[in-house]
Amino acid sequence: MPKIIYIAHQFANDPKGNIKRILNICKEVHSKDILPFTPYMAALHYLNDTIPEERALGMTLSAEFFKRKVIDEVWLCGSTISNGMKEEIKLAKKYNIPIKFHNKELEKVLKVDEIEARKST
């Protein structure tokens, strides 16, 4: 049975460029064994990510897929971990969905962020 892989990727800092990057990642990994899943890509066509209420609505959309355990794994992609990705990481942990690093450099970034978060508490 193929795995449904949630592709977590930053968006806001370069919407057009990041959409292209996300689509390229989906094309790269899509196979009979891996089904890339990006529900937020559809939402971006009718919600405005720069309007807080619409962004929250979009995050609710993604959160529901985590909650219902539609996703087999979350893959962290891109060059940085955005605030939205941090929320997706929290959801994955909350619902025991494995997190993988498509970009291995992000693993270092996440560890640094976790260390900094511990220092501030």
C-alpha cells in the first residue's frame, strides 16, 4: 500500500517560487509507493495567506487531515522551517505521525530551534 506523505514546505516568503518548488518535490517523489499530499495547495487558490483569518482557516484544513490520521508521514522540505511548518510539526507529534527530513539540513535547523525554545522557558 502506498504511503501518503504530507509535504511540509514554507510558503509566505516567496509564494510563486515556493509553489514551483513544492510541485517539483511532489513530481520528484511521486511513485507507486509514495503519494505526495499538499491540501494547502488547493486552499491557496481561494484563501489569502496574508489575511490572518483566512490563514487560520487554511491551517484548520490541514490540521483536520492530521487529526483524522489520513497522513502516513510528514516530510519537511525547503530551506527553512516556517511558522506554518512548526504548527505542522506539532500536529505530527500530537497525532504520532512520523516526521522525515526531505532536506537533511532542516534537521539541524529544527534541533537549533528546539534548543533555543528550551533556553527561553
